[in-house]
Amino acid sequence: MTAEPKELSDADLASALMGIERELVAARFKLKMNQLENTASLRVIRRRMARLATEAGRRERASGAAKGSLVGRHAKVGSAAASSADAPAKGGFLSGIVDKLAGKE
């Protein structure tokens, strides 16, 4: 496992939460396509996401911020990075998942 959620900075926590959400979507997609080898990985991903979300909520309550503001504040930073020259122009991250499953990458 990577660093504990309590040890992450706010930006890293938000980034990790968005990344684990993408990982869950990809795993569910693989499950539906009968390409997921270890179905127990879904449970592991959901638990990791819950730990990250719990820590984000704890930090929001401690600072008196609105619910979801921690991730929302840092999501804008992540989306600016995603729209750089590295990212595909169209299709979003699901096109990357489809490419991986089809073996194009």
C-alpha cells in the first residue's frame, strides 16, 4: 500500500482520491467485460477509496469547510494538468481504458 492518508498533503489526498475513483471505474469495466482476473480487487479498491474519503471529510470538518470542498478545490488543479499536451484531445479517460483492454497500448 502507498502512504497512509493521514500522511498525504491536501493536494496529494485529492489526487489519490480521484485516481482511485478512476481505478474503480476501470476495474468495474473489466468485470463487465469478463477480463478482471481477481474480483477481490474491487473490494480492496473500494476500501482504499473509503479511507481516502474519510480522511478528506475529517480535514474538511476540522477546517470548517463545506462538504466536498477539499477534492473540489484540488480537482481544478488536476484537470488543468490533464488538459496538457500529454492527454488525448478527445475521448477522456474511458478511451484510454478501452485502448488498454483492446491491447492498443
